[in-house]
Amino acid sequence: MDTKKLRQKILDLAIHGKLVPQDLNDESASVLLERIKAEKERLIKEGKIKKSKKSAKTSDTPHYEQVPFEIPNY
């Protein structure tokens, strides 16, 4: 098996979660991200950390929904 095929196979296994045993008790990534966001907001309110410049500029709206021109339909 050449290296290109090997890399593709490893990537495929990783995407499908087959490289390591999966724990059904793990929470979903979206729940984890919400918990992290809430904790970060709490720490900012307490003054323990500063609000990052990057997070102040980002929004929950994907960039492709803010297109400043008409996109033609084909």
C-alpha cells in the first residue's frame, strides 16, 4: 500500500471514529462548546480573564449569509 492510500485510509477511519474506542457516555461536541462558552462568559464577568478581540468580532451568523451582493441562480 502506498503512502497516499495509507493516509486516505487513516483519514477515513478517523472521520468514522474508528481509530480509538468510542465512549457512549461522552457528551456531544455542541454541548461541550456551549459549556465552554458559558464558563468563558462567567470568567469574563468575574474579571478573571479579558474578552478576546477575536471573539468580539465574530458572530454566530456564517459569513456566507452576509453576502453584500445578489448571487445568481443557475
